[in-house]
Amino acid sequence: MPLYIKDDRIDELARRYQAAIKATSKTEAVKKALQRALDEQNAQLSLADIVSDFARELRRKGNVEKGLPADKQFRDSLYD
């Protein structure tokens, strides 16, 4: 399916990228740029992964034996 972009700035960017990566055509340059952008997006960690890693690191650094128990009285005091 064809992709038509009628924007001189985009055409210039594609032409410059084509020259920079020595692509055989602007179409190839656009394809490589889009693939690179998708690869970068997919390589990013999700928010759930970031939170999970953070919690895992806290558990690793923490020392449960040194802390006080989080009993009912303590939890209730948080809401006073």
C-alpha cells in the first residue's frame, strides 16, 4: 500500500537521512527510520516492569529484621 507524504520538510528529512545512512532510496531510508523508532519503543521498559524492578531492589536493600512490625496500631496511626 503506498504512503504519500506531501510535506517538503519531511521530504528534506528523508533525503538527509538517506544520505547519512547511505540508503539506496528515500523509501529505504524511511523504512529504516521507522523500524529503528519501533525497535527503540519496544526496547523501553513498561511502567509495570520499572515498578517491579524498583520493589525488587528495595527488598534486596532492606533489612526486615531491623524494622518494627507493621501491626494494626501502626497502620491506624498512619491515618490519624
